[in-house]
Amino acid sequence: MRRISCSANFEGIDYELNPGVTILLGPNGAGKSTLLRLAAGVAQPTKGAIALDGIPSGDRSYRRTVAWMPQNIPVMAGLTAREQVAYVGWLKGMSKSSAWESASDALAQVELSAQENVKMNRLSGGQVRRIGIASAMVHGAKVLLLDEPTAGLDPTQRRQFRTHLTDLRPDVRVMMSTHDVTDLAEESDHVAVLSTGRLVFEGPTNAFLAHAPSDVAPGRRAEAAYSALTG
């Protein structure tokens, strides 16, 4: 198990990221983005510590294992999809040749091989999100932290995006933040709920849904469970 221990800016969170896809729910301002930035090593805590399997977040070995995808993915309009992903790999310390080869593999994992030579500014919003995942994975990360990755996508694109997450390598663990309970679908394996800096729930999706009142319609159970935990 990959244990992320966080005691910075939060009330003593000690969280173990499970295999598969975990949805991190919480209202705007709950601290989801801050938690992911800290967990990714993008930001460093002013107090406390962030560690993965005992490795501090400031270590290079930590950042080689954990990857973070921000909500707003920068688009380098003059580059092709493969060039952009390879460039990110080079920024992460890979040689140019290794980054170029790994970029092709990463694009294949998100089913964008056919778009390798397409300019970034000609890709759809859903494809750009998948480029973000490929960029996060290009250096062989085993943990992906995705900040509101479905923001701005239509319902079809959201569903396709979630499906692509489940098709990643089985050894890749994913945490995806959102404030929209519609992102909680059959594809998610686990749920964590953050509220005002506290982790108020973590567990399997079915255990989360069990917090909904018994008389709630099946299609509203996620919303009802979320309200029960944060209300």
C-alpha cells in the first residue's frame, strides 16, 4: 500500500491510497486542491510533513513516483501531442530520447496514439484532459493526483474520461478531486470526503453510498450520502 501521511494544514490526515480509482469529494474551499498539491510535492507544508511510504515529499524519488495533474492543463499550441508529452518528460529529468519514446507509450495508454502528430490547439477538451494524464504518466509514475479533471467537460466527455482512468495500468493508483457527486460512478473504487480540512470519510464506494437514507432513489444516493457526511 502507498501511504500518504499529511499533518500540514489539516487535522492530522493519515491516508492510505488504495488500488484503483479514488474520488476525493468536498465543497469548494474544503482544501482538496491544497491537499493534492501537498501530496504531489508541488507545495511544501509550513508545518508538519508529507511522506509516501516514509519518503519525504521533497525527495526526488518521491516526485518520480507521484504525479500531479492541475485543473488547468497548459496547451503549447505550436507542439504536437507527442511533443508536449515528451517535453514534460524532459522537464522531469528524462533524456530527450527516453522522453520521446515514453511519450508514445503514455499516449497509447490513454488511447491517443492516432493523435500523436496533431497540434495541441486542434484537440478537443476531453483529449486535452487525456494529454494531461499522459503527461503525468510519462516518467512512470505509480500514483496520479488529478485536480478537478472533469471540470468543463460535457456529460459524454466526463463518462469517457472516467472510463480511460479505469483502463490505466493496474499498478497505477489514482486520486481524482471533484465537488460534483456525478463524478462518482461505477468506475470509482473508493471515496474520500474532505470537509473544512478534515477527512470525514474514507472507504469503498458502497460503504460511502450506505450513508444515504434507505428511502432515497438509487440515482440520488451519492448526493444524499455526501450531504449526510458534510451537512
